[in-house]
Amino acid sequence: MILKATVLLIALFALQRVWQLSPGFGIHSKGYIHRPGPCRTVKPIQTGSEDITLTDNGIAFISSGLRLNLCKQLFDKKIQQFTGRIYKFNFNDPGHAAVEVALPRELEKDFNPHGVSHWKDASSDELWLFVVNHRKDNDNVEVMKYNHELNSLSLVRSVQSTMFTSVNDILAVGPNSFYASNDGYFHGCLRPLEVVVGLALGSVVFFDGVTASLVVQRQSDLNSMALSKDGTRLFLTKTFEQQINIFNISKENGNLMFDRAIDVGVSIDNIYADPVSDDLWLGAHSSMFLLSQHMTNLDVKAPSKVVRVHPLGLETDRFESYELHSPFGDDGRLISGSSSAVYYQEKMLVGSISDTLVFCDIIV
Ligand SMILES: *[C@@H]1O[C@H](CO)[C@@H](O)[C@H](O)[C@H]1NC(C)=O
């Protein structure tokens, strides 16, 4: 009896201690405003700019209007009314608004875009856009050709696979080949449970143009991907674990060999690898708690943060050592729930899951 009472007392004391210490673990993190220079929202985007892919000559393609297919009951109803779109933003002419890109006819009625990536042919300048599309029936990877004159996309192929359980991001490595990351397995309201219980059902799929194969298996918490400048490394983000995993890519079969992890110390979403400096740019969430409140009610603001990982290592192993920078922060009033960031010649774009798109000049 006395033993039981003592155990109960210790348990209560421990619980109280955990609660007292919880601010130190970031549960009550706030968004701090920090600008690298003048920043403004980009019209007309107000329904998210979840992912951004950037060409080497400064053209950004942005996915907008993502209707998360996780547990609709938990999210703001407005999100289900969003329309899926692709926007184009030109860094060489940043005074202009983002322009909507005409979708292929086949996709007009069934378009719910998530991760985006592109492949550009170095000799012909031909551009393919790859988009994760949560279609009504299943997740597809839409491979599309971009027409510069008409500012339109035509469908080249739709790739489906039983290995596409819950595709989040896509990374093109050729006009017809890509990696796709599954952030989990279950859809609907089983997904939050999958996260809480810690079932490791996420994976990375490699598609070589003909067949799909699993190259990363039984991992939890996978999010987005980027490719190193020389094409030999793949960067994969883990949101709750606040990590970037770096893999070596096998030239023969596309297999991935885990090399090292970078701890970022904040929940990270999409990743962009700058081909000029090798810097990694991350859209991040300073408070997953406030983000979840924002997703439940879009009128509640969630903080935004951008992280830049600057490598210090030699050419053979760039990320042997590195510095972490924090170029942008917001309390959620300019942009809530930052999910992506890309950089081009002293300028950057910051994207969000369900909110605005922000452009900043970088002068510091
Ligand atoms: C990855 O590649 C680097 C550079 O070639 C090499 O030093 C490292 O050992 C490789 N790691 C793995 C796990 O293959």
C-alpha cells in the first residue's frame, strides 16, 4: 500500500516536472520576426504555396491549393474548397505577380498538387515538370512538358504504383525518372495515429522510367528531397525528428546509401539545394503546436521560419561540417506555416502550406 502510494506520488511529481520543463522543449515556441531585407507577399497566392521548384535561370514553379488528404475532420473546412494550381514566378522580373500556368486538360478536374520538381535538358532547354497529384482515387506522379510561349503544361505520362502509399515529395533525376517520398501509409484519420504510435511505414521509391523499386523502407516521418549539384547525393528531410538525412546515390541502380544526418533543431518541411553555393534552404515550422492550431482554423496564425545550412567541408564531403543560419522568421501575420524556401541571386521566396507566398530581397 505504501509502495503504491509512493510510486503514484513519484509519478505525479515527474508529470508535474515534465509540464514545468515543457517550454524548454519548444511546446510553447513563438515566431520571432526577422527579415533579410524588404519582404512582401506575392499576389495572387492565398491558398498555399506548399512546394517550389526553381530552374537554373530563376523561374520558380509553385504548387498551390493543397487539400491535405489526411484527416479532413481535423482541418479547417476552407481547405477542402481550395483549387489546385501551378503558379510561375520569375526572379528576373520580381515586381510582377505570380502567373497561373495552364494545366493539361486531362488534369483540370482532378488536380490536388503537393511536391513539385523539374528536369531541364541542358542542350535543348526543354523543361519537364513533375507534380505529386493526390487524385481522387490514388496518388499519381504527373510528368508534364512546359511550353514557354503558351505558359502551359501538357501531360507526358501519369505514373502510378502500388508503392505510392502517401506521396509527399518528388525529385526528378531525368526526363523520365524520379524519386518519390511516402510520408506514411494510412490515409484519413488513421494517419495521426500512425504518427503518434510511431509506425515506421514511410519509404522512398525510385522510378527508372520503367519500374519502381523501394530504396528506403520502414522509416517514419519522411518529408521532402533535393539533389546535390553534382547529382551524387540525395537530401531527405524528417519533420518531427528535425533532421536532414544525406544519402549517396548509386549510379548503377539508383539505390541510396545512408551517409550522415544533420540535426537542424527545428521541424523542417521542404528542402532546396542551391546549385551555386551548395547551401540547403529549408522551410520550417517553429511550433508544430501552433501549426496544428492554424491547420484547424486558418484564422489562427502559425509562425514561419527559414533555415539555411551552409556547408564548410571540402568538395569531396561538403557537409562534414556546416553552419546553421536563420535568414527569415515571422510570427504568422505575413506568412503562416512556412513549408518551403528557395534562393536566387540575393532574393528568396518563402512558401506556405495553406497561406501566402513571400518574396524577400536579401541585403544583409
Ligand atoms: C558516400 O560518398 C563519400 C564520397 O564519395 C564517401 O566518402 C562515403 O564513404 C560514402 N558513404 C557511403 C555510406 O557509401
